[in-house]
Amino acid sequence: MSAARDSEAPAGSPAGTPADSPAAVAAGLPGRPCSAAAALHVVGEKWALLAVREIFFGNHRFEAIARNTGAPRDRLAARLRSLEQADVVERRPYNERPPRHEYHLTESGRALAPVIRALLDWGDRWVREDRPVVMVHEPDAPERHAHEPDIHEPDAVEPGAGADGRGRHAHDLDAAWVCRTCGQEIAMNTLSVDVRAPGWDRAGPVPAG
């Protein structure tokens, strides 16, 4: 097989898609064409998602991520490289000599925040008997945080902050799954599945002919 052939994207990829791009890789996955499968291929490995959790929590340096996830250092380094290649995280220099980098979430990485929150909620309800990590919603967060895309540490010197450093209207996050079109909270028995991948229906592949 020629080198040119090796670099081609799998069938089903958009024209001009590089062979190693997430879209091309997703098009070549076995089984049902599905965005959930494509997402899990990128972030579904345990250490990858826990690394995203730590960066989401504000821990940007490799030592802190390794300590707080408990991941073997070589596997963590590999996961961070794959997340960087998939444009989920990016490295930013914080020291020139010796060269050192921090990890930050990109726009697509920050879009995983609801996934982390959902896993926290599920673990609180179905796995643990306590709540070791709680997301706090601060609707009155000061303007200085408006330009910061990531979550921030509570600041005890904020005007009106409580003894725990929360803003005046801060509260434990109780997020709901709401339809933006109709504004109603979603229940499972209000949902159906519309399979739009060619050659597939809800039961699986559609027989040819």
C-alpha cells in the first residue's frame, strides 16, 4: 500500500479530512456511527477523563495532575499527549529555563464540564455514601472572573462573601437537563431516538435491498 493511501481518511469522512483527525478516526470506528462512540474514543479512557477533571478543577501542572488522579506517570503522559492531539487540552509555557508547560482546557475541553458534573452527580447518588466534591454555583461572581473561562477559587475577600469564601448568593449546584427549545425539564419517557446515519436504524444495520 502506498504512503498516499496510508494517509487517506476512512470512507465516510468529509472530503479533505486528514487521516489522523478526530473526524476521520471516528468515521473508521466499528459498530454504529454515533457521536457517543466517537467522544469515548477520544476521552473515554479513565486517565484521560480524570486528567480533564483535574484541569477543570484548576490543577494545570503535570505533578499535580499525576498526584490527584493516581495515574501511572507514563500512562498519564500518553493520555495528555492524545488529548493535546485531539485539541481537548493545550500546553502553555510557564518557565523558560528549564522549559516547563502547564495544561489548559481548550474550548472543546471546557465543553466537557457537563460530563464531569454528570459523573459527579451519578457517583454521589449511586456509588458513594458521601459527597467528597461539590460544584458550587456563584451567580454573583465578580466581574474580574468574566474573562476567565475556567472555574475559579472562592475568594474570601469578595464583598459580601461568607466565611467559607462563597459569594452572597452562592449555592451547591443542582443542575437540570432542560430542552432549550421548549424550556421543559427532560424525563426519559419524553424522549425518542431518530437515527440519521445512512444504512442504520434503532435496531442496527438495515439489510441491503
